Amino acid sequence: MLHIQTLETLDLPELEPYRTMKRQQEHRDRKIFVAEGEKVVRRLLESRFLVESIILPPDWFERLRPLLEARTEEVRVYLAEREFLEKLVGFSMYQGLLAVGVVPQVITLEGLLDGSHRPMLFAAAEGIHDALNMGALVRNCAAFGAQGLIVGETSSSPFLRRAVRNSMGAIFTTPILEVENLALTLLALRQRGVRCLAAHPHAGQRLLPQADFRGDCCVVFGNEGHGLTARVLEACDEPVAVPMQNGVDSLNVGSAGAVFLYEAARQRGLAGALG
């Protein structure tokens, strides 16, 4: 059911999530997130995620109306021109579409494993602080067939606005497991027969083409500047490095995620199907 309202004031209490997008802890406490832009908002509306509200210009409302009317929950629809919305959020917007979604119920490691087919492929993140990098990693997981992303306790949330935007909506189809102790989680994966491979730029002689991704495995990515901590490295089966020319010792985590996960897909015979 839609509750449609044309905005004449920015002071409505229901607009608080849009006014407080820079206060991410408040959103985490409420278990909500903000989707921004036409593609991301459209993919949110097409997903199984609950939607609390959407704010957009009238012309965009008409384009998205069929998706909105197909929703089974109550959705508040606020109509306003882009310039009016920019006053609300405090930054320039290209299209003027925003929506508030509800973070899904927390899944467990057992639930992630039980819901994945063999051979399983996961990614894990330690200390990834940049929301754009987190969003890129989520997008890579979706692009190359990873069945879930495990987010460690020192990483930023993949439900930050910029992470959701940079995932281009892949966050709505990629299972996310946020854990309080990544090292222990990796050990638990190994006990279940899942090999944990550390994406590490100083891995010695083990280079990416020599690593075996054909069985159940999890690729672990580290901090943008410092890589993986010793504790997480020790929890992995082995470190693996991307072969690179002299003078370059590491890749951005988004690039590293694409390289590693594509190699996993290639070894599994999925590379051709991805096209």
C-alpha cells in the first residue's frame, strides 16, 4: 500500500533518515539503510528487502510506479523536485531518488553454509574502511558468483549509503554475514572443509595462477593500506599473491577482488558462462 505525499516542508519527522545520512550509527541502530540513484533504488524495489519510504521527483514516481504498487508492505512516497531534495540531504544529487530500506535479518554462519551450493565460494573482508571499496567488493561477489560476503569486526558496514550505491544494488542479492571475530569465523570455515585463502601481496612463492579454487573456499581481503593482520593470516590456510610488475606491490581491494574472484570462476569453468 502506498501513502503518497507531496512535500511542502522539510521538517516532517518521517524524513529524519534522509536528514541524518551522515550519522550512520543512528541508521545501524535502527537497522535501516539509504539507497541512492535510479538503478539502486529500482533494484531495491525489485528485491525482497522491506522498503520504508522513497523520496523522488514526480516524473520518476510515474516511471517507478508499477514497482511501487507491486510492493506488499506499506511504503511512504514523498514527492519533491530534485532541488528541494538537495536542501533536505545537504548534497548535490544527479537524479534525485532516495529510498530507505530495512537491513535484513541477521544470518548465521550455519545458515550461510546451508544455503550455498557446492563447490562453495565466499569472500571475507578485514579492516576495509572505505565504503566505496566495500561496495565494489560486494559487486564483485555478485559478478563472479561468490555466494556470500563475510564482513569482519574491523570493516565498515556494507549497508552504508556509499557502499550500497557503489554495489549498484548487488547488496540486495548477495548474502552478507557480519561477524564479531573474523579469525575465529575463518577457523570455523576450515573445520567445515572450506579452504581460506588470504589475498596477500607478499605471499612468497604462491601466486594466483598456482592456487586451487576448485573446491569449497573463501578468499580473504584486507585493509586498503596495511593488508591482513597477522591473526587473520594465521587463521587462513595459505596466502596468495597476484603476480605484478616491479614497482607495484598491491592492488586496490576492489581490483584485487575482481582478479581473485574471476580466477576462481575461471577454474570452476564458469568464466564462459559469465559472459
